[in-house]
Amino acid sequence: MFDLERWQEIFDTIRKNKLRTFLTGLSVASGIFILVILLGFGQGMQNGIDNEFKGDAATSIWVWPQRTTMEYKGLNPGRRIQLRNENYETVSKVFDQDFEKASVLYFPNDVQVVYNNDLLVYNVAGTNGDLQVIENEFLSEGRYINEKDVRENAKVAVISNKIKREVFSNLETPVGEYIMISGAGFKIVGVYGEYGRNESEEERIFIPVTTAQLAFNGADKINNLNFMLPEMDSFEETVAMNDTFTTKLLEYLKLYHGVAPEDERAIRLYNPIQEAKRFYTLGRAIELFFWAVGFLTLIAGVVSVSNIMLIVVKERTREIGIRKALGAKPWSIVGMIMHEAIFVTAVAGCTGLIFSMALLEFVGPNIEVDYVMNPSVDFNVALSTVILLIFAGAIAGFFPAWKAVNVQVIEALRDD
Amino acid sequence: MIEIKNLHKSYKMGKNSLHVLKGINFSVEEGELVAIMGSSGSGKSTLLNILGMLDELDEGTYTLDGVPIKNLNETKAAQYRNKFLGFIFQSFNLINYKSAAENVALPLYYQRVGRKERQEKALKYLEQVGLKQWATHLPSELSGGQKQRVAIARAMAAEPKVLLADEPTGALDSKTSYEVMDLIQKINDQGNTILVVTHEEDIAHMCKRIVHLKDGVIVEDKKVEQVRAEQYV
């Protein structure tokens, strides 16, 4: 390996056989290039899909009541169901092993929001701190509603980035400002934002649920129950757990509110995991597809490198015979051919790698197409493919070289 | 220098066995110039292969410069070839992407001679065959006779005990053939042992001894009056 004479001999050979070396190198480099770009694009597509569905947490569950549609135990259909604090407390107590986060939403009726004598047309919702995680909201400034606020009926509010932009654009920060909600002053303590481009949910001003109920005659009424379940090791387990939980939850709520067990419309439940399941399957399929394509490309690369090595050795059969006649030992010839092959594939492979990584690095972040985002590739994966190709080239070079070396000199030198 | 006793060699051709050499007894002294003649199929190429350690003998003994040549593995054979033998082929067998000097230097590479010394020696031997000014040319830029002279310089470069020439003039016209034979004679004059396989009478008579092979046995082995090639050049 560190034999200077050997290196000189190899460089001589490479210099004198520029076309052959170039073609070998080109095929290796382009193989790596295509593979890396392909893997990068696959990753980009996955990033894109992930980003597209990054709305609410996938394991979240929303429950809201409507009217009954069936008669049950002497109760008429068309009865409006009203969720109560007690429902939330019972579920929290009884089911508390099953969920990670739980929160409520209470929408007070006929409230007016005023700031600086301007009427603001945003919704007010009472909630608690867990909602942030369930709705998958991020915090831009300040803090979210917390437990202490709920316990102490604090008059605090959290507004959205959209509201901040539309109402408080002349201020550096809206935190610390007061807004009047139906005559009562609420101090803004934080600004939240929604992931994704959908800002329709940024219309809400959140206040502690207890304050909302107390201030706006809510008594113990709540409009929504929200939960987030833990993610299990596998997606399938998560789905199964989710199904058990929702079944149990609906059973309890129907019993409590006297709803017929078969009445599907009295208490509605939105469960994005069912949708996520579809995209999860799609994502899996895409991942599999790109791996399959990548793998096949790699095989094509291996085959083409092997093919080139075969031809190179075949072309050099006479030269091998001459070298043998001049006293070259078999291993020195095999070593020389492999040394050259590994050197050429390594240099070409790394060139292809550098070019493709550079392309992904500089062009990748600028790609703005739906479902494709920041295509990139794991460097280790890319490097492994280069090593695999070099290894394949070496193996592919070894066998014909070994065969050529063992051919009788006379046969190798025969005129044909 | 070369001592062969009761040499047998046969090749398996499917189920049949082809007995090519049927008991050859033959010896060559140092400084001899021997022509091995015979029609095709007489076994002369097989004999040369065995002499050149490119093929193994089945039966008998072969001693080269006092060293018994038997049951050699590839590595050992390669060492002996490099040390003892120089080859000259009918089709020159120069490496086409290497210059004349690099071709001549190649056996020295396998003797682990340093790069500088290789180049000096290569130039020295090219000068001997009168091609010093062609040192940097590729074989494709040389004429047939020049190529063979480069090949002879290459065979000489390793300073072997014996030069083996397999139809060295087979691919050349008669004028060039005589030039090459002139060179071979001059090398022989310096005391080198040379074996020339040929089927051309005139070439054979430029050697000092002619061995006739027929159907795997030596039918005639005679010393001849050497015809100098110089006069035809």
C-alpha cells in the first residue's frame, strides 16, 4: 500500500490510459451522484409530507356534543347535550393512565373584545395549559395559560401571532398589554402560533377556563374535551391504544348523558390518527419505493463497475502475460490491478459524492415545491454506498485478475 | 548451463492424452547459440515453454545453471524467470502504453531495482541495440525491427543467464530479420547463452548449433558453421 514504486507504476498506468480511467471513473462517479441525489430527493419528499401534515398532534382527540338523534330511556331525540366540568374531572381521574394530556375548551357566548377602544373580532376560548401540546401550538412570546391561572381564575390571555400582527403591530410586544373582554381587563401574557400555513385556528384568544366560566356565566359548562395519547413504540400499537381509549370515552359520556349507545351523532369525536394512518402508510410506501430505487441503482452501479473491471482485465490479459514472463509474481499483478481499481473507484466515488452533496447542500434548501422540502442525505449512508461500490469494484476486479494471472503465459501472449 | 534428461510431456485433450515430448535429452553450454528447428507440432514450442518455466514437465529432470527446476510454485517460478531468463517473442509483446525505455526497464521493476537505476540501465541497453534516440517513443511509433530490438534490450536488461527467443524473426521481412539476427549474434559474441526457436533454415544457420525436433524427439543435433548476418545487412 505504501510502496512508492507501486504507486509510481500505477500512476504511470493511469496517466497512459486516460480514457479507460476516465470512463471507469465517470461510471462510478455518476452512479454515486445519481444514488445520492435520489436518496436526497426521497428524504426531501418525506420531509415535505411530514411538513404538510404537521398540524395537530397525531394522537390528539377532540370530543364535542351535538343533539341526540334517537330516543333512549324515555328521553326524546333532538335533545342538546352539554358537557360539564364533571365529565372532564371523571375522565381525568378514571382514565388518567391512558392519556398524556387533557384539556377542555369553553366558548363563552356574546363576548366583546376591545383594545384601545377598537372592537376586535376574534373568538375567546377558555382552556388550560395542556391545550398547547394537543393543538401543537408553538409559543412565540411570553407564556401559555398555566395551572396556576386556572386555579386562581387569573385574568390573563394568550393571543396568536395573527392577532399580534393585526392589532399590535405598532408595539414591540403585546405582552403586558390589557384587552377588555366584555368589560373585564385581561393581561396578555403570551403569543402562540400554529404550525403549517393554515392560520384559521389563529383566530382565538385563550383565557383560563375557570375565569371564562366564572366571568361569562358559564357555570360548569364546557364545549370540548381534548386529549392527547402517548405514542407507543410502533404506530400500530398507538392506533390500537387510541381505538380502545375512544371507545371507552364514548361509552362513559353516552352513559352519563343518557345517549343511546348506537347514537353516533350525539357526541362527535375527531381523531386525526385515522387520517395519519393513511399518510403514515403512504410515507412508508414512499420510503420503501426510494430505498428500492436506490438499491437497484446501487446494483446497477455495482454491475457497471464490475463490468468495466472485467473489460479492463480482459484488455490487459496480454500485458499480464508479458509481466509474468518478465518475472512478475502472481500476487504482485493481482495487487497492482486491484490497487489501481480501488484507487480509481475511490477517487471517482468521492468526487461523485462531493458533487452530489454540494448540489443538495446549495440547491436543496431553495426547492419550494409541494411535498418536497429540503432534500438531503445522511452522509454516513452516502459514504457507505461509496465504500460498497469500491468494495464491489475490488471484488469484481479480483476474480478476473486472478483468472488472468493463472492463464498460461503462452496462451495470454498467443496472437489472435 | 541447461541440462535436460529424459523429458516427457503430454497434454490431456478430453479423454485422450497427447504425448508431445517423448524423452528429450539435451544440454546447452554457456555461450552457445542454439537453433531449435522443427515443423509445427514437433514439440519445439512445448520444449521452449518448459525451458522458460512457463509450463511444467511430466517426467525427467531439468537443471538450469545448477538449479533443479521442479515443482515450482508460481511465485518461485516468477523469481527464477526474472533472474535466469530473458524472453524474445515473435510478436514482440511490448506493453503498448509504455515507452521503449519503460518497456526495457520493466523486468528491473520486478527485480526491485530503484527508479533512477532502472532508467539508466534501460538507456544503456537501448543504446546497445542502437535505439537510444527512440527511448521515449511508444511501440506504435516504432517499426517491426525496432520493436524487436526493444524487446531484445528488455530481455537483456535483467541480465539473464539464458535468452529464449521464440521465432524472433517470424514477423519480420528478411532484411530486418538479418538485422535482428546480427544483434543476437553480437549479444552471443559477448558470451550470452541464447536459444532460438525457428523454422527458417537461413536463420537456423546463423546459429552455432542446430537441434532438429520431430514428433517429440530430437532427430538431429549438430554443430554448424555460423553464417554471420552482418554480411546481409
